[in-house]
Amino acid sequence: MPVALCCSLLLASCAGIMPSWTKSDRTSSSVADTTKGAPSYNSESISHYMDGVTAEMQGNYAMAVLDFQEALQADSTSSTIYMELGNAYRALHKFDQSLRVFQLGLKNTGEKEEFLPSIGETSLLLGNTKQAEAAFQRFIQITKDTDKISRAYARLADIYLQQKEYEKVAQTYEKLYNLGPDRQEYLLKAQNIYARLGKYKEVRKLISLLQQDYPNDQEYKLDLAKFFSETDKPDSAIHILKPLVKNDPQSEAALLLGELYFKTANLDSTYIDSAYSTLKPLVHGDSTDVRVLYYLGGITLNMRKYDESESYYRMVLKQQDSLLGGYYGLGVVLRAEEKYNSAVNILNQGIEKFPKEPELYEQLGMSYYLMNKYDSSKVNLTHALKLDSTLLRPKHFLAFVYDQLGQQDSAAVMYKDLIAAVPGEPLYKNNLAYLYAQEGVHLDVALQLVDSALVAEPDNSSYLDTKGWIYYQMGNYQSAREFVSRALQDSQDNAEVMEHLGDIYSKLGNTDMAREYYQRALKIKPDNQALKKKIQ
């Protein structure tokens, strides 16, 4: 049998010593003396080389090292022998020696490119990432093999990831994408990294590139819409999603579009109908995505479709009884339907699962307030503030509760806290002013507060009534009549404002007008005993 064929057969079974991209051919010509014309074989080198191969096959890497060293003494120009000797050292975990052999092979064989990946891999084993990076970069510059370039970039990405150089990782993935077709996963990885780094300009560039390269792939259009959604550009996202939803009203795009409409409707109520019409077709009984049900619950609540809203929230809890928003939303809609006992029950169920969620205690306190159970309301609203002292609504309702309990000083404290937290909110200023007017105290301060509120909302009937009532308490009945009369123009069915005007006319000595307004107020509030006494 010819020697060359024998070598080929023997070496075919020695796979696994080196990573696949750096294997030598292990042919007899690799250990030949090459001169002009036909190759001249070095028989001594070949003999030692074959002994080394045999030792490797038997797992005797120490002997293989000795044999390969003998082969190199006979032929110091063979890249194959250097490669095998380096591999043998690596198999013995002698990484320093392995690296020196690979570097020597690179130097003595005319910088053959196959040594560079071995130098890179061995450098990594020694923890020298800078040297590994340099080897892989050099390999990329000189090799023409696209697959090997791809593997080199992948190793560079691993190195940068280990060093937490995330932007370099993303840039390397971009280079991998540019090597050839069907490499979208690399661009998606780069996109995710840029997103985590907050480099949204780069994210948009990559998504746009995917759209350009794959114009018929709807997924990338959806990704771009998600990007705009997450970077507070809902109008851009909506522009992309609308044609997608038109083509497929029950797609993932429809859910995202409906979600965007829902969130935008909190700022612009004109979107509420669009949100409803987009999400409604996605309802398919018990198989409906819980997000669709949750959004529709909130949408229909805002549209005052309380029965429908209640049904959505109940479906949410049926599917996922551990969802905080389900209990909160259902509690709110039940309170809006004046089903106060049911609201209390569902909110207490929510509190059992989420005992540290202040919003549930807040809603429970508001429900008790509307049931005229002021002590229970106070307990829950106070607990909500204990869990989160920054909440405003519990303070607002606590002020009402304190007022009903005759604790006006505590009510005033709540309003002062609210004004300090939101100095530009006229409602809080008006309410504190009215509290003072009711008590007949701090009337000058009350007048300043309501004047400030009226600067913000000059035609607000509640604020006008407050100012009129302050003047009433000051004894300025003509001014009081002026402002309360203006308030009544926009509050024709407000019994309290009518009663105030009746009291003012009474002070002005016009008993007929006073009685007229008392009677009108009594028609609206027929159980008001104080009004009945005033009419008698």
C-alpha cells in the first residue's frame, strides 16, 4: 500500500484533537520537503510524525509530544507537525507550551492562517482575551473562507460578551449579518443589545435594515412598531400597525394597536372608540388573550359601558385570578355601578392576594365612603397612605371623610398636603377654601385660595359657588349673590348651590326668592330635612 494512502486512512480517525475549523489535512505532503518541482519527502520526519499520530490515537499524548518534537527536528517547516504538537500539548492541558508551539508554527511556516484560530482559542484558555482578540481579528483579515470568518466573528462576540463590552458585541453581530443571507438572528441579537443599552437610533437602523432586506416579512414591521411604542412614539407605531391590522384584524398587530389606542386614550379621549373597535374582534370566549380582556375592561369603563366592563374584568379573573389589575378594575366598575357591597367583596379578595397593594385599600376606602361608612373608609384610606405616602387620591377622600366625621382640622391638613404636592391644582385650593368657608374661619386665606383656583378655571361653577359662600360668611351678601348666581347658570340641578342662593336671599330680606330656591333644591333632594325646616 502506498505511504500517502496509509497516512490518509490513519488520520481519518483522529478527529477531535482540534476544533473543526483548524484541523490540518494530515497528508504526507504536509510533512514533505518542498522544493522547485515535485515535493521531496523527509522520510525521518514522516516516520516520527506517524508515530505521534499513533500515540494520539491511543490517547498517549505525552508520547505524541515526544514523537512530534522528533518530527520537527527533522523538518521544522511543516505546519501540520506544529499543529499536531500544539494540539497534543493542549490535550495535556499544557496551554503555555501549546501556545508557544502555535506561535512558532506561525512564524516558521510563513504565517499560515490556520495557526491564528488555534492561537486565539489557546489564549482564551489562558485567560488572555486581548491576545485572543488580536489573533481572531488577524485571521479575519487574511482568510478568504466565509464560514471561518463567521466562526471567528462569533468567537470575538463571545470575548466581548465576557468583557461586558456590549456595544462591541452588537457591532460584531452586525458584521456577521453582513457576511451572507439568512443571518437575521444576528441582527436581532444586535437589536436587543442596543435596546438594552438605550441606543434607540441603532435599534431603529437595524429594524429598518431588516425591513429593507425582507420587505415581505410582516414580523419586522411589527418589531419597528414595537420599537416606536416602547420609545414613546405611539403615532409612528400606529401608522405602521394600521395597514397590518386592516389585512389581518385578529393578528398580534391588532393587539398592539389596540393597546396603543388604549394607552393614548388616557391623554386623548378621541382614541377610545378606536381602541374598542380594534380589540373587540379579538374576543373569543375563554380563549381570549387576558390582555385583550383587561384593556377592554378599562376601555368600556371609560365609555361608561359598565355591564360590559364588568363582564370583561370577571373573564380576566376567571382566566388569571392572580392578576392585580383584575381585582382593581372590577372593584372600580362595581363601585361605578353603585354595587358597593360587591365592590367591597371583590376588593377584599384582592387584598387577600395582594396585602401590600395600596391602590386596593384606596378603592376599598372610597367604596366605604360612598356607603357612608366613614370609619371603615378612614381605616382603609389611612392604610393606603401608610403603604405609599405619595398617593394623592386617598388624601383627597380622607379630607372628605374627616369632614363628615367632624374632624375639619384633619381635613385641612389633607388639603394642605395636596396643595404642597401639586401647587398648580385648582381643585385642592378650592376644596380647602370651601372647608374654611363652611367653618367660617380663615376667610381671607380662603378668598386667596379660591381666587387662585378661578385664575386657572374662571368659569368653574363649583369655584364660583365657593367664592360666593366665602362672601356670604363675610357678610357681603351682594357679592355672594353675584357669584352664586353665576355658579347656578352651569349647575341647574345642584341642590347645594340652590340652597346657598336661598340663604343669601334670606339674608337680603327677600323671603319669596329664598323660598323659591329652597323649594327647587328640595325637589332635587326631597329627604333634606334642613331644607324642609327652612321652608316652614
